[in-house]
Amino acid sequence: MTETVSENSPAGVTASGNHDPHRVLVVADEVFRGADLADELRSHIQGGSSRFEVFAIAPAIAHSAIDQELGNVDGPAREATARLDAIIHELRRAGLDARGEVGDADPLVAVGDGLNEFPADEIVVVSHVDSERDYAEKNLWQRLSTDYHQPVTQMRVTHPDADGAVAKVVAVEHAPGHAVTEEEVIRETRNFPPLTPLDTFGILIGFVGTVALGMLAVAVGNQDSGELSGRAAIVLLIAIGAFLLNVGNIVGLLFFESVRYTGIWEKFFARMSLMFTTVGLAVSLVLWLT
């Protein structure tokens, strides 16, 4: 993340009592009305804190799936800097003690980075409604409400109108905080990342298919006398390609699962492995039988 671009403001939202501030991490992909956040916090925080301390992160989210996956976020980073300044202004105008910084292109990574720097009591994410969401916001709420133990609030907004007016919040979702579960402890301490049934099936097909292709390459080669024939060379190349592709897929899959990545590259390589193995088997069988 880039270094902090805004500093603390002197004002805070006052309530009753002298308590430590309620620390709120806000990750926002859109400028929103600061009064909406202040009102929302007051509505569901009952007593306790005498004021709110807000740390805002503007993730540098790309506008297209390809740019997001390839990390082409130079333009979005500049947009995020301007967005952060506007967000800090809105929050301070609403009387909130706020500072912030530009964050990672992945909102979930931005949340994790923000928590490392600002141990928050609550997480608030400002994202777009489903009909206007960016690629990086896909499945954001499901991950937020299960991956973090703090209470999580998602405020959904629309893109600004042509006149550039600050977006109003149109929907709010809450997920209560929860303790560390036994499943989370197992997941964090296991040496092998969890695999979905489809992932397991793909690895099995890749392993069996690669072995079968190796056997076919030997069988076709044994049909030749002397020099390696063209069809034997083709089967051998298919077997080598399947081996390399399936090994790469398994290594990549284990890495993707370890960081819980579910983007296009995980699906692309998994499908390529299955398709190449099955088509390669069919072609090799035809060459062996002819």
C-alpha cells in the first residue's frame, strides 16, 4: 500500500461516557456521504464508545477483469488517491475522526493490510450494488462475513450520476462478530490446503491421464522398428505436454487454494489441464489403434 496521505482530524462523534474510541476500518470503492456512515454507526453501536476513530482505505480496483488480474492498476491507483481525499473530506465533514491511505487492488487484501496497521473493532466496506459492481467485488460479502472475526457492515452504493454527486447508500448488510471456529483453526494449521471436489477430480484425472498417456507412448513406440515414427513422436509429445501441464496445474492449484484465490487464472489452468488431458488421450488412442 502507499503511504498515508491524510492525517487525523481534531473532531470526533461524541456520545455518552468516557471510553476508548470505537475503531472502524472503512474500505471504500466509491465516494459516499460521510453522514450516511456516521448515522449507520450511531444506529447500531449502543453506548460504549465515546467517539469513533476511522481509518479509510481506497483500494486501487481496476475497472475490467483483465486489468485486475494482470495488475494494471496505475490508472486506478491515481483514481483511488483522488477518491481517498474525497472520502476523508466527507468523513471529517460528518464529524468523524478520520485518516486513510490507498490500498491494494484486491478489497480483501486491502482489509487484511488495513487490520495489520489499524486494529479495528469493526469493518465497514463500501461497495457497489450488484448491477454495478466491479469485478474485484464479486463474492466480496460472503468472504468478508466469514474470513474476519470483527463485526462487518457492507454499505452498497451506486455509481455517481453524470453530475458527479456523491453516491448515497441504498442498502446495508450486517454480519456479527464471531470467535475463531474449530474449522478455522484446522484450516490455518493444516499443512495441505483444502480442495474442492472438482479440484480433487481434476487432479485425479490429470494423474490417471498422464500415466495412461505415458503407457500409450511406450506402446506406440514399441510398434516401430528402428527409428521413432511420426505418430510415436506425436504421442510422446502429448504425454510430455500433459505431464508438464498437470504438474503445473497441481502446483498452481495448491498455491491458489492456500491464498483462497478463485479468479480467472485458477479456472483457466484447471480447465486447460482437463481439456488437454482428455483430448490428448483421445488423439493418442486413435494413433495407437491405426
